[in-house]
Amino acid sequence: MPAVAGVEEVKLDRPMTLLAGENGSGKSTILEAVAEAIGFAEQGASSTAWASCRRCPATCSTARWLRCSQAASRATATTSVPGASNRFGRDGLYLLDEPEAALSVPGELALLAIIARAVSVGAQFVVATHSPILLACRDARIYELDGTGVTAPDYDDLHAVSLTRGFLAAPERYLRALDSDALEEGSW
């Protein structure tokens, strides 16, 4: 994966770090490598459960090149959000892999509010997401992964954001493309 191969540094110096990009771009691989590097189970569990979890070979090979510049002092990682309002507490570090997958738009907005509340009391998040709603989190560091590598664009320059805005502004243009090869080619 060019984006994973091109990663020299992922700064986790803000309360919210977001990994954006298409399926297969390396978001989950980087998230899992971070989890392993700080002692979390990539399947989603507290750091104390790490020893009993099976490791994914791809993640293990990726985590070898990842070094933490600061020891993690927080004790929780999760890959799902059921009961999130009760699970996200102060001083926790939370790793979320596409938490929007099962959420409606109001659900995504609710999750964004829950995350913002947790951040306000000291929680830190690293989130792999496709969601323009979650990507809008204030003061987040955003990394976008694609076939050429990794960049740190502004929110308005993210592919998912510009594509969503384009669709909402002119859905008929995108619907006409359903009859062409544009969908298969990804030439939006």
C-alpha cells in the first residue's frame, strides 16, 4: 500500500487524529499498527487483554516499523461504538475503525457529540473513517491516505468532503453517471 509505505510519522499530538481514505488505502492497517505499538489488541480490547488475542500477520509486519515516541498511559481501545456514551471516559485513548459503518446520519452526529464531550474531559481518539461528519471534528489532525501516499489536508480539501458536497449540490449529475462506467472507474 503506497500510503502505508510512505508513512514517516503519524503525530498523535492532538485530542483527535483522523485517518481518511478509500477502502484498501491503509487506514485500518495504520490504526492496527498503532494499537499494537502501544500494546492494544487490534481486535478491540483493553491493553490487559492483549496477550490472549491472535495477531494478524499483516498488522504484525506493519507494526515492526512503527515506533512510539511517548509511552501510552491510557488504557482503553475499541473498534465499535455500542454504548459509546458510557464507554468513553476521561483520560482514555480510543482507537476506532470506521465507527460510522452502522450509523445513520443522526447517529453520526450523535457520535460526534459524544466524542467531543469525551475530548473535553481529556480523552484522545484515533479514528479511521469515511464520514465527512466525523472528519469535521474541530481541531483534529487529519491524514488522508491514497494511492500516492499520505497527506495532511484541510477538511475542505478531503476527497470524501468534496465528493459529498458535489453530490448534494447536483445529485442528477451523479445519477446520470450510473449509466456510464464512471462508477467502476472511480472517476468522480
